[in-house]
Amino acid sequence: MTGPLTGIRVVDMTMWAFTPVAGGILAHWGADVIKIENPASPDPSRLLGGTLEPGGASRSFKNYNRGKRAIALNMNTGEGRELLYKLVEGADVFLTSFLPQVRKKLGFDIDDIKARNPNIIYAKGTGLGPKGPESEKRGFDAAMWWSRGSLAYQAMEVSGAQTPTGMVGHGDTMCGTVLAGGICAALVQRAITGVAPVVDASLLGTAVWFNHQPITGASPGLPAAAAFPGGGMARTASMSHYKTKDGRFISLVFVNDPDDWWVDLCRVIGRPEMATDPKFATRAARAANAAQSVAILSEIFGAMTFDEAKQMMRPAIGAWAPVQSPREIHDDPQVIANRYLQPVTYPEGTTNFPTPPVLFDEDAFTTQRAPDFAEHTDEVLRELGLDDSQIAAHRAAGVIA
């Protein structure tokens, strides 16, 4: 596979989701990413929603670890650590999700890795950041991103209901994307200055970044209303969700409610007279009479099916969208045209996996499958100069799987 990172090698010592996502994105963009797992204890995300069998892994693992090569290396042995260091000597990036105490114990902390390759970029993903009293605390998406990052609080405040604790990897994929971008920036810095920085990204830090509106609005000294708890925009006819007669929704998001968008909307819904009605002719008037205009549009959409409403809205110039189900994403013509989902075939069948959301020259590249457990161990060790007898000896000693 080719891409902007072709020729870059990444040693990936990661588990679960957030940090493996970063390695999967780098692999999708062309890097040679070598994922290291423990011979006796594979990445736990292989087991999510399923069981580990030869060549088997969960759907989450397959998504997060796309395109990597996998080896199994026992870091509790001196021989395993030495093999890791040989890999590091020829690599551009070392990527890890392990906590500081584990990195120190097993010999792959920053100083250990930099001692063998001063020019390597050391990248780590954490729950709460590299500094502070809780920097060595473990973290998961639902805890550090969703809850501690204030997104759960905001959702509860808006909905008036308790939100689910178990999220579906939203924070993990966002944070992994941020970390992949940071690694790319570090590669540019190294190319320009010769300095290879240490890169950090965290679940908490990414939550603060992504949830900027309410967090910024809650700055000490600002009035409470500035906190933007419910989205900050009053419901108007052109900033609302409308329920169709078959129980689906159409979302109108005419930010700042431009007059030309409103005139066009009135034409599209078959009520052109509303565009010149004094109660709705200006943005101020529409805000003052929002309840009346919302009621009119609710009646119009409520008399239609979801498909009829989509068909009616297609020519509208304002921003609108159908509220789609995950299944409908697979049939979305924009998703198909841009290859935002791509089929990957495994022995048990074909699954569509998301493409990392950056295109190069409008090319999404081709999504590769995730590796089987220890699939490339022999291949990678031969690249390090080991012969078959040495590989067999390491396997017999439990250094590799």
C-alpha cells in the first residue's frame, strides 16, 4: 500500500483502542506498523464481543489495527527486549499506550528507547496526560473522555436523563486521530530540525479540545448563561428537528438563519407566502414568532414519510440532514462516493470499515485487514537478520509466539 507515510516504520506497543487507532491510521496512510503483543496475553480488544481463535478477533480490533503487521514478543525476557531494541533501531516512531511504571519495568520507557535510537519519535497515549498527580492512572474512553471531560454532564443537562456509561469508542477514535496528527507533525519537525520530540495525547485533553464551547463558556468570571449548556441556540423553524409520520426525523441547521435560505425553504416546502409574511420575513421576526413557524413546519413534515421529506428537501440550499441510522450510513451516496466506508473480507465474511477521515489528492486509499495474532513474527524477525534456527530457538524458549 502506498500513501504519504510510505517508508515510515512504526513500532506499535499498544492495547485496547485509543492508541491502537493512531497506529491503524498511520498504517492506512502507508506506514509499516509493527504491532507487538505478549505471546501469552494478546491485546484485550481482540476479545471484545467475541473469542480469540486462530485468525479471529473482534470487530473493534479489526477496525483499530487495520493494515498492521503483528508479532508476539515476550518483554519479560532479556531476549525479547533485545529483539524490541533491534526493531527500534530501524524505526521512525515508537507508539505505546502503557503506563509509566510498566514501561520502566519492561524496559521500553523513553530513555530506554532513545538510548537505542535517539532519532526516534516516542509517542504515547494516556488517560489524563503526562503530568499531574493522576498521570499514572489508567483510563478508558467512557471514564476520562465522556465523563471527566464533561460531555456526559452536558448530555445529562440537555436531556434530563442519565446517559449510558458504555460508549461506543467515540473518544477513542477522536483521540487516536489527534495522536496520529501529532505524530505526523513530529515527523515534519524531525525532517526540518533534526529533533525528534516526544508526542503526548490524552483522552481528557482531547475531550477538553472537542467540547470547547461549553468549557470555554464556563470560564471563571463569565455569567452562567455563557456556559452554552444546551447548544446555545434557541429553537426556530430553521433550527429544529422535525418528526415524520413514520417516526423518523429531519434536521434543519440554518445557522444564523440567513434570509435567502429562509426564502428558499419556504419555496421547497410549498409555502412561499411565508417568506414575505411580516411574522417571518426577517430573522428577528422569525425568532419572535418561532413557535408559530415551528408548528407550521411540524405539520408539513408530520404529514410525510421520511423518504418523502428527504426528497422534498434535496433542492434546499440551507444546511439540513436526515437523522440517519448506522445502517443507512452504508447506503449514503456521499459516503459511497468518497469511500468513507470500505469492505474488508475475513474468513467469516465481509464487513464495511470506516476510512480514516482525511483524503490525500481525494484518494481514500484501500483499507487493509487487521493482522492475525502473531501473524508476521517470522517475517519481521527475518528482516532483522535472524535465521530459521534462531527463530525456532526463540519460540521454544517462549520469547516469541
